Amino acid sequence: MNVLRAVTGILGLALLGLVIWAGFSMQDLHGSFLDQFGVVITLPWGIASLADLYIGFVFFSVIVFLTERSWVVAALWAAPIFILGNIWSAVWLIIRLPHLAKQLSKPDWPTS
């Protein structure tokens, strides 16, 4: 479990590093975020990638809502995913992996 949490943390930090790098390099080379976003949404693969990304955010939010005990807590965890992306998902996973492992290891039906 600790290895999985560490790998998730490393990948989350790598993603954060890429976002920071992109944020600092885009203005020097290719215009603002909105300029680049405008180009991405004109490309078929850009549209498909954004749709895939945001549908994945919805799927992950469903998992958050199914596993958190409070609807309010789930909403507070799920809403930032749509802005912060998978960096936020990594934070949630690192915190919740032990609980998720317990939930997933329980049998779905009574054994008697």
C-alpha cells in the first residue's frame, strides 16, 4: 500500500512539475494559456483529449461520491478536480488509499 501511495505521490508531483513548466514557458514561446487553448480546441485530437479528460474527471468524481461518507465532503473533494485536474486526484488517492483498500476487500455478499 505504501508503495502505491508513493508512486501516486511521485506521479502527482511530476504532473505538478509539468503544469508549472508549461505555465512558465508558454508565455515566452507560444502565447498565453487562452491563445494555446484556442488552438487546441480547433484540432480534432485536441477536442477528443479534452473530452476524455473531463469525462475522466466525472468518473473520478463518481468514485469520490461513492466512497466519502458525507455528501458535503465529497463535493469539496470533487469540485476542485475540474480545475486542478489529476494533481488533486492524486492528493485524494494518497489520503484515501488505505480506506479504499479496506472497502474493496470486503465481500459484496454475505457468507453464511
